[in-house]
Amino acid sequence: MGITETIAGFGTQVIASIGYAGVFLLMVAESMVLPVPSEAVMPFAGFAVAEATLSWAGVIASATLGSIAGSLIGYAIGRFGGRPFLVRFGKYLLLDETDLAATDRFFKRRGGVTILVCRFIPVVRHLISIPAGMGAMRLAPFSFFTILGAGLWNSFLCWCGFALRSNWTSVMRYSHWIDIAVVVALAGLVILYVARHLLRRRKRGG
């Protein structure tokens, strides 16, 4: 059983047990760095809608509220804890004040679009709130684009579960490919990140 399939099994048990509260808590967890992918659990909420045990409005509202609550927690972590941590320990992660300044500029100019787009990208959506907080992105646009992106994404996944109905579990047969893709993508990003920073330091030394 793959990681995604295991998480999906856990998520379905939570939703089946406590309904809307389960949807809310799972989306809080997903949006505050914890490894709970919405694509592994939200389709079951759609299946519950198809079975008339949950309603469309209740599921979408619970999921969206959970997403913004978790994202605000991640934002607060970045805003009040991330920057002091990186100022002190950033050198061990190949980060310096130049990187922090670049993060500030980026989120001031393109924060809204970034938050919106990242809500549709696996793994990235778990983490994006922290750099947004570190970059001191204004809270109003952060909240607006988080609610918009999360609302659209959660609604789509819920619709998928509704459309598939009892066959929704067949998607999990291919979940191991999601696991492999995520691991490969993360490994590639880490290698690219380290290589970029080492090259920059070498140029500075030269």
C-alpha cells in the first residue's frame, strides 16, 4: 500500500466518522505543512455527497474554512518564526539576507497570483503559506487568493468523487505513481536548489 493510498484510507475513516468536522480538520492539516493531500481525501467527501450523507454546501464550506485556517497558521509560522529562524540558522540551509530580501520583493509583486496557482500544485500548496508569511505578504490578498484557489480545487475534487461514486476508489490503484512523482520532483528541486546556491557562492568568492 502506497503513501497516498494509506493517507486516503485514513482520511475516509475520519470523514466517515465525524463528517464535516473531519473535512475541516483534514484541510487544516493539509494547509499547514502536514502531509495530507486533498486529492487523496476530498473525492471521498464527494462520494458522501452522492450517497446523501453530506451536502455540497457543507463539504465545500468545511473544506474551504479548513484550508484558510491551516494556511493562516502556516502564514503566522513564516511571519513570526520563519524569518528569525533563517536569520540565525539560514547559512546551514544555504540561505542569507539576499534570499530573504528576494522573497519580500517577490511576494509584494506576485504574491496573489503565486498563492492562487500554488493551491493547485501538490506538495507546494502545503508549504507556500510559510514563505508568504516570511515575505510579509499583505493578509487581505493572501486570504482572498487562498480562499479562491482552495475553494475551486476542493470543489473540483469533490465533484470528481461525486461523479465517480462507488468507483472512486479505483483512482487509488494508481496512487503509487503519485508517490513516485512527488519524490522525484522533490529530489530534483533539492538538487537544483543546492547547485544554484553553491554556484552563486562560488561566483561571489571569485
